[in-house]
Amino acid sequence: MANDEPVVRNESQRDATADVNEPDQASVKLADEASETIDETPDINRGLLSTEDFASKALQLFPKLDINGDGSLDQEELIDAKSDRQYEGMDRQAIAALYGNKELLANQSNDQYGTETGISKEDLNAFYDNKMGMISADKNLDGLKFSDIAGKDGYISAGDIKSLLNGNSLSFSQREGLQYLLDHINELEENHDDEPGDENGGITLADYQAALSEALQDGALVESSLIQMLLLQNQRKKESMGLSEYRNGIDDFPE
Ligand SMILES: [Ca+2]
Ligand SMILES: [Ca+2]
Ligand SMILES: [Ca+2]
Ligand SMILES: [Ca+2]
């Protein structure tokens, strides 16, 4: 299913929203090739807030959105922000994504007693670390091939990474990327079930690609929220106005 070309939809296709539920398929390759793929993700091409920028934008808006100052964005605060016309452009996109993914985001960090009812700054930071770590690690590893790291056995073990880190041939960012793999090796090797019994031999290429693919799909978080909200809004508009007015109003959102 990998597709080498970035998915580009024009505005009329967007209006049709026929493919709302179809996740963007980004090709998944390792290291140097993969970094090109990431730069071409449709989010960035279309001027939409990327998932990466979403976290920092949301953190920046946080104090304003947390109206009661309890350190958590609850449902009511997000509903208010969503309909508040002072928020435009990127701010509005970030709010749409917060609202559209509030349960997912609230559960990123287990920092509330009982049910996670609101989104905290810790949740946003954890979201960033969880979802973007692999993408930035992959960018950082640019110039290294999988086989350079794994060696002949095809498994990246902690030992493989440590011996590379002990050498002098790596750039600073390659070291950062390898450190990420080392810190997350136990989770990463679980990404693809390709070992008999426990996954404990190290990270295989399939593990790596599965982890990167998952991270890239989550990059659609902002866009999917916007589309969901557009549909919701248009549903309401449809109910309250004639069809031609409704068609004219479609371009109002997202800005
Ligand atoms: Ca609050
Ligand atoms: Ca939480
Ligand atoms: Ca190895
Ligand atoms: Ca595995």
C-alpha cells in the first residue's frame, strides 16, 4: 500500500469529503529516503498545522484556554474556545485538534486521579514525545542505513547501538537518533511480531517501519479533526440555511 507520491487533494475534492476516513498513506522508508518523505507530508504542503507544531501551538495557547486555571483543558473550555472567533488560523486548527482528540490526548499522561477528564500540559508533552519521537529519530538517523546499525543479523540490539555510539564516526543528530532507539528498544521491537515467542532479539526492519508508519499516520491528527469539524459545522449549516448558501459557506473553514 505504500505510495511514493504525497497525497494531494485539491479544494474541490476536499469539499466533497468523500475520503474523510481514508488515512493518508505515506511511504515508509528508512533514514535518508524517509526524511524526504516526511518533509512532503500533505499536512505541511497544504499549510495545515503539522502534528509536530500542534503540540507547541497547543502549549502556547494553554494558559488562555484554561479559563478556570486548574491546569487542565476540560470539555467546556474546549467547546468555548472552538466557537470563539478570536481564534483564527493555526490557533483554530490547534483548538480543533484538541477538541477532536480530547480523550486520546487526556490519556497520554496518567496525571489525574481516576478517569483522565481533561488535557494537561503533561499530556501534550507526552503526546509529543510518544508520537513524534520516532519521526525525529528517523530524521536524525539520516545517512545511516538500517544495515549499518543492525549488522549482519538484521536485528538492532542494544549492543549494536552502544558500540556505534562508542565510535567517532557519527554526527550529533545521528547520535540523538541512536539514543532514541536505545531508549525505546523494548517498545520498538514489539511493533512487528516477527520473532518466535518473546520479541527480544532487537529491532528488525519491519519493527522499525511499523513504528515509523504509525507515527506518520498520527501526523494526520490535525487534518482529520478539521475535517470532522467541517462536517459537523456544515451539518448544522445545512439544517439552518438553503443549499446554495450552504455551498457558499463551505470555504469558511478551515481558514
Ligand atoms: Ca481548566
Ligand atoms: Ca492526563
Ligand atoms: Ca545486530
Ligand atoms: Ca519484532
